[in-house]
Amino acid sequence: MKKLLKIALAATLILTLTACDAGGAVDDQIQIPIYQPEQFFSTATVKRMDLTSSQSLAASIGYAFSDALSTARDGNLISINVNQYQELKKGDVIAVIDSSALTYTYLEQDIITQAAYERYLATGSEADRLTYEYELATLNAVQYEIDCYTITAPYDCIVTDVVRMLDPGTELSAGTYICSVAYPDDIYVYLAYDAKSSPNPFRLGGKVSVTLTGSAYEGTVVSIPVSTAYKYGDSYAVQHLGWGGGGTPGGPTSADSSKYAIIGFEPEVLSALLEETPNAVIAGWATVAVTTQQLNNVLCVPSSAVKKRDTTYVYLYENGQRLQMPVITGATVNGYTMILGGLREGDEIVL
């Protein structure tokens, strides 16, 4: 902190001290000088710095690449056995559709297949063997059709979304959405933005900071709408219609990679995130801080030192004097302005 005396000229106050005689006459006057206070100002050194600006964006956290499960055949719903965020093992039953129309077909084909097998055992002929294998294949095809009426977990998974207000006995058509599932640790942060109408702040492989309930975690951009590499297929990006609210569109459980930037975590980071914020996915929201500008090793000064009138200038402080110095400036980032001309590194300026 430097100080500059503003010209300490004394203002004079005439203080009249009276010692009156019996007639009230003034005997004497005393003059006391009162000085104006000193004026202070700060200086800063012109130096090279790395300037970085960022913006915070609202995002979602969840199972961005969940798989939708739907009915394969027409039929009445017998049962649906899952809830959102329930974990399942591969093969666990999720929903059952009435397949009783195939019961007679299966029993009939089973009798035919058994008879063909016994005939083959009795004769051992090649023709009877082929007949048995044909009938067995037909039986397996009927069994496959019956199996299509039961929806099961395709792998060890977690239910990320399930259709609402779907009661047993409801008649369903083929392709009716039932639920979505994902790998339990397949958790991502994703946010939508229009890459065409605004600068793209994301780049593949770029690092961003993701904040949940006050804690920050490093994430990596794994997919962006404008990318042609590392872009996840559309099979992971379907928005489904739910049955809640009178058939209005339900919330998508997959992030559409043609519209969303998708951010992943290293396993140890994800583990720490889930330990510190166990309800992160249920809460479903996060904040992403992404770098929008990066300037490395640039000459800069605090923005408060830069003045603009007819020209852009700063006050250079040399030999106890303030000198107005024209400058050429560049970008301003986080309170610092880049200097393109007029100053040198190490110059001292007045704020």
C-alpha cells in the first residue's frame, strides 16, 4: 500500500480565545492549523498469469444408458413385480403376460414329441431320429413363444424406471413399455444443450467438476452431441411413454446422445461419490462446472486498473509519480484484463 499526500495545505481556523476585561473587550486571538487527511491508493505489478473462466450448469445424475424392456406379445397383464431402484439378478421375473392361449398348443406338441422319441428308441432308424429332432425343435419354438410372455432381467441390474398405474388384468399390446434397467454402477451425469446455437463448452475426454450437495468430483466427458466418436448408439437413447397421468409422456431414463453431453467418473471417484452422497441418483440433480476459456501465460493486470475515456489507459506508477499510459487490452477473465501492448512485465500500476 502506497500513500500520496494530496498537498497538505493547512486550512486555518481562527479560534478566538477570549479573556475579557470588565468592559467585555477581546484580549487575544490564536490561529490553529487543521490538515486534510492523507489520500491512499494501491498498486499492482503487471505479471503473466493463466486465466481460466468457467460456468456452472444444472445437470442430471443417473443411469444415462438404461435399457428399455417392453412386451413382446399381445396379452393381459398377470403381474408386475418390480419397483424403481430395485436391484435384480439375471433371470429374475419382472412381469408376466397371460400366455394361456398357447397352453394347449404346447401340451399337444409335447405329446407328439414324446411319441416321436419313443418311436426312434424302438426302431433306431435315421428317419425316426430326424422326425424326433423336428418335433423337438417345434416344441422348443412353442416354449420360446411362451417365454416371450414373461419379462425377465437381462443381466444383474437395477430398475431405473417402471411404468405407473398398470394393474393386473390390463390388456397390453406388443411393444408396451414396462420398465428400464441398467448396470448398478453405470452412473453418469448428463445435461442437454443446443450445440448449434451456443458455443460448445465440452470436448471429448475433457475434465469437468461435478458438484453434489457441496462436494466436488472430477468427471470426464464421454459423449457430446456434435461428436462422431465415442457416441453411444440410439438404442440407449429412447424416450418412452409412461402410463401415469393419463398416458402422458413419462420421464426418459436414457440420455439421448444426440442432445446431451454425458459425463462419466473413474471407478474410485464414483465409489467416493456414492459413499458420500448415497442418495445422489434418487435426488437426480448435480451441478457441472465447465471451463469456457483458457488463456495461458498472458500479461495481465487487475481489471480495476483499466480506465476508458477517449482511449484505454492505466496509471503507471514510476518514481513516485502517476503517469497516464495508453494500453491495448484483450479479454477480461475473472477480474483480470489481458494486456496486448503498452506495458511490460514488472511495471507497477495504480489501482
